[in-house]
Amino acid sequence: MKTLFEPFKIKMVEPIKMTTREERKQILKKAAFNLFLVHSEDVLIDLLTDSGTGAMSAEQWAGMMRGDEAYACSRSFYRFLDTVKSIFGFKHVIPTHQGRAAERILFSIMCEKGDVVPNNTHFDTTRANIEFHGAEAVDLPVSEALHPATLHPFKGNLDAVGLRQLIRKIGPEHIPLAMITVTNNSGGGQPVSMANIREVKEILKPHHIPLYLDACRFAENAYFIKLREEGYANKSVKEIAQEMFSYAEGCTMSAKKDGLSNIGGFLCTNDDKLAERERNLLILTEGFPTYGGLAARDLEAIAIGLEEVLHEDYLQYRIGSVKYLGEKIAQAGVPIVQPPGGHAIYIDARAMLPHIRPLEYPGQALVAELYLEAGIRSVEIGSVMFARKDPKTGKEIPAPMELVRLAIPRRVYTQSHIDYVVEAIMQVYQRRERIRGMKIAYEAPFLRHFTAKFERAESR
Ligand SMILES: Cc1ncc(COP(=O)(O)O)c(C=O)c1O
């Protein structure tokens, strides 16, 4: 059968409030063209993020009711612990309220001023948490990752040559850990191959630099390995995930993605001493080590979600529906990061709107148009999010790519919702030459994209 089949039935529905184009124009103006500031009830299709926006299963809701809310050593914690250990395999599992809390604890213990942390591509909170502790976050994507139209099965890979050079240049003593983000969210949601994880591990081993995985989308990554990497077709997704983690000393995890939960995260390590320090810090800021800032019912939902996310029927539908959206718009001529990634489609706004200069934020301009056209909320992953300041001149240096991410929440939208998104993108694409750039009227000192205020740039 060619028809995409959602392997679930809908038990509960949430109405979507319809809006007119005129209403959306006013809403956009009020939010200063920043879609983070638009109320969700004014959004028709919310593709801002796949983080914490998924629908839970009947089994997860039942698990929520079973949550044992004891302050210490609750039954729910041990269920969570057993599940995480069976998939991730690490010795210590520290629950946190979400992924960035795990990052903050990890980097505040491991990083000092002058240190460098390499990654295929740091996610924004990862980068910000490293920089907050005075260290430098270095992105080492493979060169294919910087060419949106280039086809490559594992564009999320970390550049092994670049990693060797970095170690030689700054010395292993200044690299407290290296990371690989699976799948590579900021690099287009592209997967990382097992061969690459293995190679990175081999490079780090003689220098005693620990490897950590940013594991948010580990199941999607494992499924891509099954589909695309030789020798993995007959392995289960769980076995593939276990092998991925076997090369790492620890991981950070946001359960809001492949934990199929609305909140939660965790930090894992095999290092006893480090775990002790991490737990102490956890108690100070998150909570007792058996709940880490979460309600026990959330730990239940995560434990069940981590099992459900490994079902191949689910992953086939998940990866298939993202691919469907990507292929439909690409066929119409819309430039996207190829091939379609695991959780999102990334439109190449620089290629689609070549008349808008990078520092007039073509991605942000496209985000605004998609909302105006059809009430779709997407997010810019380009110079608004990742431009850097030149330390000498103070001038902004554009990000390497100007992308617009359409992240698909898990188990939320149906095929007809996706068809609506396709139609809207095609309409915006047809009038692309008339779209104007943006300028920033207000920005915060870090993570500016969340609160920035924009105005339309003068037309040129
Ligand atoms: C790759 C990656 N790492 C870390 C995070 C941070 O996780 P959280 O939002 O749970 O803090 C995210 C969130 O989107 C992510 O995509």
C-alpha cells in the first residue's frame, strides 16, 4: 500500500480555532513578527517544534494515573530507571525537568573557561549552556551538511578530520568532552551513522576525552541506521540504539522528543565520581535524585514513551510522513535540505529568497509569510538564531545557512493537515519574489530569537 497509514486511532480531539488572513496580519504585528510571541490558540498548524508537543498514548495516560508520587525512591522512578538502562545502558541515570537542565548540570561540572566542546552541531541551548560556563562550543559538521541540496545518507555526521585537527591545535587537556547530536537538529535533522559514532570514539579514546550523545532523537537516528547503513537491516531499532550508546560515556536527553512525553529529560554517565557531583548539583536546583524536578507520573509517561518510540510501525509512519511533506514541496520547486530529516523539513530560505540579504533574515521573513498565508507556525534556524558577533568589529556574521524548520509534532497531525501545509507553502513559493526582509528592533543578550522584535526592512 502506498497510502501513509497512521498506526493509531484518535480518542480525544482538540478543536483548532480558524482565523482569517486579516486577523493573522494583526496578530503578527502585535507579536512583532516573532512567532514565539503568538498565542497558540491563534495558530492553525503548529510546527514550531517537535519538543514536548506530541500526543501521548492511552498507555501513557494510564501510566500517569499509576504514578507513585512519593518524594524519595518512588516505584515510578525505578520503572523509569529500568527502561532507560535497558535502552541506553549507562550506569547512572539522573532525571531532570528537561534536556537543558541536564546540559546545565553536565557543563557546569565539566567545563571551565578556555575549554572547547566539539559537536556535529550544537543545539542552541547546548551552545548557550557551554558558553555560559566560559567554554567554547565548536561545530564540526561534515562538509555535505553545509550544502542543503546535496544528497547524503548521513549528513548529520561529525567531521572526523576536523576533530583530529582541533585536538592537535588546542590540546586534549582543553577538551573536557566531545558530543554528537543524534539526529543533528540544527544541521537539518539529519542522522549520524554508526560508523561515524565509532570513528569519533576511536579518535577520542587515546586522549581520554569522553564522548557524550545528545540523544533527544535517538530512535529516529537508529531507524535511519536500520534503513540506510549496511549491516543493520536485520537488527531491531532497540539493538541499534544500544550499540550507539555503547560507544559513549554518557548522554543528555530531552524526553520531550523521542521520550514521547510533554516534559522531562535525563543525564546519564558511567563515571561514578561525576555522577555523585551531578546528583549533588541536582539536589540544589532540580530536586531529589529519584525525581529530578519531575512528578513521578511524568517518569511513568517517559518510561512508556521510550518503549513505544522504538516500535517500527510508529517509526515507519513518523519518518514516512516527514518525507511525504518534504518530497511534495520539493517536487513543486521549493528548496529544502535534502534528504528529508527525521523530525522536520527545513526550507532553504537563502535559496528560496535570494533577493533578501542574510542579515535581513530571509528565514524570519518566510516564517512570517507562512503564518500570514495559512496560520502555520514554523521557526527560523539561521542568522536570527545563530549569527555571531565579530569580536573585533562587533558586526554580525551571518549563520552558515538560513533555514526555516517545519517540525512535526509526534502523533498529532493527520495526513490532511500535512496536505494543507503543502498547499500553503506552494502558495507562498509562488509569490516569493514579493517577500521583503526583516530587521531587528529589539534583542536580548543571548538566545535572542525567543524574544526578539522585528520590523520589515526597507524594500530594495
Ligand atoms: C538537539 C537538542 N538538544 C537539546 C535540546 C534541549 O532540550 P529541552 O528543550 O528539553 O531543554 C533540544 C530541544 O529542542 C534539542 O533539539
